Amino acid sequence: MPRRLHPTPLLLLAVFSLGWAARPASAQITYTYQTYGERGVPASGATNYLVNWPISQAECDANEPIRMVVTNAPYDATGTTRLEWDLWQGGTGSAGANCQTATNRRPVTGSVAVCSARSSWSGGGQITSSMPTLTFRPQELFADGCDGASQGAYVFYVLAVSARGDTTTDVAATHYFTFSVALDLQPPSAPTVSDAAGDRQVVVSWTNNTSETLTGARVYVDVDGDCEGSSVLVAGAPAPPGLAPAVTAGGGAPTSASVDAARLGLEIGQAVPVAVTVLDQAHNESVLSNVACLTRVPVSGFWDEFCTQQGETDAASCRERYSGCSVGHAAERATPWALWLVLGALFARAARRRGGAR
Amino acid sequence: MRRSIALGIALAVLALVSLPRGARADEGEQERHERSPVLGEWSTEPLFVPSPESLTLELRVGAYRPDLGPAFERAFHGDLGPLVALELDYHLVRIPYLGPLQFGARVGWVEWTGDAVSSTGQTNVGSTGMSLVPLSALVSLRIDALSRYLSFPLIFTPKLGLDFGYFQTGTSGVTQADGWSIGVDWGLQLALELDFLEPRAARRLDEEWGINHSEIFFELFGSTMGSFSDRQLPLGSSLAWAAGLGLTF
């Protein structure tokens, strides 16, 4: 009996393709932003606002740019395809200026408009990633500078997408978003770290002592210190400037990290001071936690147990006996692969025969 | 444990998906042996011609613990894996009144983990683990005569073959040893063919996808990997089990 291709998968594919092609334009502007490259977490806005994005003093001092890319700006409410767009920037201040309103975009006699057009784009249809990147610099946002006077202050930028040169109609609610930043000079509370022991990879664990949103932690190991009190690590003090963290853990609020004791040059039996700091969203670093002790100790696992069981007292000879060449010579090691090649050939032949039978 | 549960759920879902679906009344499907619209007579066309059946595919999950002695028990505390595997068998020749003689290949994966121990007896100092990739070449006799001739949906399959196991073991994130072991593999499988649940849907599965039969199975098996040489790690197991879903096509 001749086999026929069932139409269901093709129909599903066709329906999916049609649906994809005819998908409606998004009803919401989306954007990506990246503040201070070090943060390295470009976020995508699922809402039309981003409020009080924290900027640390270090970021403000460095005046690193905050980049923002507007994407997926939809067609206007009437469905008319717009070929040219303006991106408006509202004024600074705690309230900002709403560039949705046409009058804020319109120059007043003898004065300038409250909102300014930061960027224009043309090319037809939706704004895509080809939209020029907007760049803000912290010192541009904080008129008072980066000192404590600006702490907690925030600046609103109301960005709106309008038809090019349009200063007569209000911008639709779905065509704008607000963005504000806040200078955050308050570091998070220091964590509490526990003693750690292990062989090569030693797991250091700690408890976070803050309800603030954390973004990472740094583990400092003083390999020249000792656990009797001689160390550059001091509980409650800032991390020593000359000491690089042994590990920087990311991904939210970590509570443990693995330290490569062998790479740090620790000998078996050596105990060194370890302390941890945590980072908040603005990358403010806490002071050091309590100073705990990291000890490199010999650790045994299955292989050590097995070698002992087999009467092998020397780990190297045990490994030599069973590891790598455990099936003897190279030719013997190749046997499994050769057999699999033969099996593969047999299956290929079977498949051809099966195909010919249809 | 969570891995085992997840695998069990995945297997159950696979079994459910493969179950023949009930016939839908609105399709108005008719059997081919009905009156021919052209001739007005009973057609001599066969009622149902199954597609060629030459392969068996098995999705397996089970428990496997190698006979490595007390060292394994101390390090892994009776960890049973699980072992997940995929097996494909080719029907070489059908032996009359018994079933097809098959040759096939199986590839699997299993990992055991436990706590490393420091010289002072501390256990929170890292982990130790071992993983095994068993590769098998098998000959088996799929005795499906009960199902084919008596409509009794049980299939027995004895298996015999060669095992090639690649192991890797380490502690505290560092690989300590790896290598190969060879041995003989045996197995005895009992399968329940699912066609009897929805015969018409099973036929449709064959017509549309070429899947002749689906079945669930339970298998007892063992291996002598590593027992032929004192330079091979004894990775064999005197008795292990696997269950899963089988498809013939």
C-alpha cells in the first residue's frame, strides 16, 4: 500500500507561517538599556517605565554612558504606517516633563520647548534596532554633581516617539516611556561568612544581611595572612585596594562561591583568612564581612576509597592501573569505536533496504 | 531523587503520548472492507496491510549500581543512578512461530554522586562523583508469537551482547581517573503491547507514521563489564532493571 504524507503537519506549518507573517505590531514600545558596561546586564523593558535606576558614586564619577536603544515602536493608533519618527526627551527634575503633551514639545514665543528632540529616524514602518542609540551621561543628569548632595535625587526623562516634526498632537500612551535614575551612595550591609575547608575547590558560604536587592558578591582571600589574626582583611573595613577578589560571584544574591585553592597556591594544611563583600544594584560594595578561615585539607572521594579497597597505596599507580588504558593497548581501546562503526554501517544498510521495500 | 522523579514523569508522558488515541466520531472513518462505491460489491482489497516492520526503538530508564564493593557504598550510599538509555534493534530475520531475531545497539548514561570526606571526617568539603556511558551491541530474539498468533499482548525478549563502558570519576571538581571496561551483557525483557487498547487507532498510527506497535516493558539485565581483567574497573552489575517505552516501525 503506498504511504502518504499526512497533511496535518503541513497544515500546522502553514497556519503558523501565516500567523507569524500577520502578527500584529506590538502595542508597546520596548527598549534595552545598559548602564555602565561593568554591570553587563542589558535589560529589556517589559513596561513603559524604568524608575529610580540606581547609579553608584563610582559610576557617576566615571561618567560612563548609559545607553538606551528604543525598539519595536508600534504604528500609530490609526494603523497608519509612519515613515519618520522623532524621539523626544523630557526635562530633568523630580517630576520631569511629559513629552506626551504636544504643548511641551512646542516652542513658546520667546522661549524654547520643554522637551527636545533627541533623535530622529526615518526608514519606514516600525522602529527597529537600527534606531540610533541614545546616550546619557550621569553628570549630565545630576546637575549637582556626584557628591552626597545629589544622593537620592532622581531625574526623569520622559521619552516619546512621535511622527517627525509633530508638535500638534499628543503622543499615544503606548508610544512613550519614562526613565529615571537615582544616585545611590548607600552600600549594602556586609554578609556573615562561615569557615570553609576543602581540597582544590573550596566552597565558601555566607549569609546576606540585607533586604536590598543584591547583584553579586566578592570573595577575598589573603593568601599571605594567617588565621591567627595577621591579615590585611579587617571585618567591617572596606576591601583592601591592592587585593583582588579571588572570586566574583554574580547572578542575583549568591550565598556561596567556589574558590580554587590550588590556583591560589595554598598548600595542604594551610589556613588563610577569607572575607566576603556584596554588591547592590548600583554596584556599591559593602564593607568586609567577618573574617573566617579557609583551610585546604586533603579530601577523599570514591576513587580514593576504591584504590584503598584494591590495596593500592599509591594514587599514581592506582590511576595508572585503571585509568585511560584500562582496556589495555591502544588497539584494544579502539575496539569499541570500530564495533560502533560496523554497527552504524549495518544500520545504514538496513535503512536502505527498508527504503527500497516501500 | 528529584532526577528520578523527573525521569519517571517524562517516561509517563511519553507513554501517554504514544497511546493510541480514541477514534473520533466526527471523522466518519470507514473501514476499507466496506462496499466498494464503484463495483457495488464487496471489495477483495485486504482489510489492512501493515507497513514493513524492521526496527525496534526503546527509551529506557532504570536503576544501575556497579559491583564495585564497599568503596562504592561508602562514597555514593547506594545511589542507583538512574540509568537512561536509548536502544535501536534491527529485525534481522523472522523465525517462524517465534519472532524476529534482532541485532542492535544501546547507548546510556548514568551518574552517581556523593559527599567527599576530609581527613578529619568532615563531609561538607566538596563532592565526589562517577559517570558511566555504557555502549552495548546486542543480539536478541523478540518472541512476539503470542501477540501475533494468539492476540495475547505479551512479548518476551532475551538479549545477549557486549558492553563497552566508559567511566570518569573525580572529587572536588577534579577528574581523577577515566577509562574503558568491556564485558558481556544479558537481559530478559517482558513487554506489554498497547495495540489492544485502541486497535483502530494503532492501525492509524501505522498508516500515518509507520509505527507498527507501541509497548511498555520491564527488563532485568546484567553486565560483566571489567570482570575479565584486573586492569579494568569492574563496572558490571549482577542484576539491574530498566523500564520504558518501545516502538516498532
